[in-house]
Amino acid sequence: MKSSREMDVKKMKEVIGQTILEILVEDPETIYLDADLMSCIDTRSWAEQNPKRAINCGIAEANMVGIACGLAATGFKPMIHTFGSFASRRCYDQVYLSAGYAQNDITVLGSDPGICAEYNGGTHMPFEDMALYRALPTATVFDIADAIELKFVMKKAVRMKGVKYIRAGRGRMVKIYNEDSKLQIGKGSVLRHGGDAVIIASGIMVAEALEAADLLRKENIEITVVDMFTIKPLDRDCVLKYADLTGAVITAENHNRIGGLYSAVCELLAQELPVPVECVAVEDEFGEVGSLNYLKQRFQLNADHIVRKVRKALDRKISEQKKRC
């Protein structure tokens, strides 16, 4: 199904590059490090002209993290970029020990998460990056839905304490927000209200969730849609509020169902408010080569599959209500 929503004119890689450069100009304590992917986010020219503020570490991600942590230990605010697979799996031990355990503040930008890696294929397709960073004590984890949200999160994150992991695609994305939108770190953004069920989505799945809500409205099913762009710390109040109001929860993420948004929501609801929960996520699989549209169908990361999961959650809710009567 083709989305009816407006695509952003800019590619996310342009926004990533421009925002990095804005941060560097605004804050002299920020240092940008990259693993030989500056040309992928349009920062190479500025970096070559400002070698004291930007470091190309080559294809050596673990070493890049070590350099970043050394800079952080001396008072700088390092921001590092590489593809999400390398920003998580390849250098995780260095992030865990030299940043997290040693309490050095770094911002890690992992681009092309999940199926956004497209033709780079399964080796470059992280379905487990959020799980890894969620397991790191005190880390903050973001999954980005559009360009405005990306710029907001990047500028806030570089000033925050601890390890911050930001995952964002490099291609064009559906516009979710406008310049006047109010966003807050650690708080879910409620994009639509409805009393039948709540879809808690992140990243590229936010647009799919809104599309699914449009389809369900034609069946007189009204859905709340929440963009949970901060995966950790999870907005507990938001999840509990809409789980209580609707009695049916569906999560949607471009990530393995294990360890990401679905896990975070279920961990909370299992303790505080057990209700039917369904998820749209990668079903514990490896990635593969393909276009974004093909991969959305292949891994069922689309509005049609969200609709099916909403119906399943509603059936479970009705069944539970009958049991209590």
C-alpha cells in the first residue's frame, strides 16, 4: 500500500550532516568523529577544512569510540557517526567500558538502522542495536521518525550526560512534525487520539502507524498513535495512561521484537497494568538485500500488518472483558 502522506524534500543524510555542522559551530567543545563515512552524510568538505574539530578515524569503529572517550574525559563533547550495525555490534565493548562504565559522555549516531540499510544487506542491517544500548546502564536510546525530530534530538543529546544512542535513516522520510511541534526528551508524542486501542510506534513505523489509524477509522475503529521516540528511558506515564484508557496496546518498530520497544513496553505493563499487547517488529530474523518497499513487505513492517495486529489485540480485549463478566 502506498502512503498518502507527504515525504520530506530533504534526505535524512542531509539533515544529519547539516545538524552536525550547526552543533560544531554553536558549541566549540563538540568534536565530530566518523568511521570513513563523512561522504555519506555530506560532512567531508567541512571536516577537511576544520581538522581540529572533525576526525576521520577510518574503518576502525572500536578505535573511534576509544578516541571519543578520551576526548570526553578531557572535557569535550564527542559526537560519533557510523552505520548502525557498526555503531552497535562492532564497538559495543568499547562503548560499554570506556563510555558507560567509565562515565564518559558520548553521543553515538547510528545511521540506516534496520531495513533502512536496504541494498547494503543483512551484514549492515541492525535489528538488535536498540537491545544492546538498552542493556547499557544509564544509556539514553532514540529512534527517529522524521527530520525535525532528528535535529531536535541531536542538539539536545550532545548536551546530555551519559551514553546517547540515536538511530536514524539516511533517505527521505514522511513528514510527521512541523517547526512549531513541541517535543520533549523522554516523553511520548501523542499524534492522534482514539479510545479503541493505542499504537506505540518509533522510527519509520510512526508513519505506518498513522496510515493504519486512517484505515481503521474507515471501520469506525479509533486509534491513539504515540511516537515513542525515546526508547530508554521509556515514558512510563504515557504507556500506562493509554493502556488504561484503551485496554489494547500495539507496538511497532523497525527492530527485532526482542530487546527493543516491544520489550520495553511489555516489561512495564507486565508489572503495572497487564493488558493485551501485540507487536509489529522483525520476528527474530537476520536482514537481507532489497529496496525499502520490498523489505517492508518482507518483514511485515507496514500499515496493513499493523491493522491486522490491532484487530487481534481488540479480539483479545473483548475476550478478556467477557471472561470478567
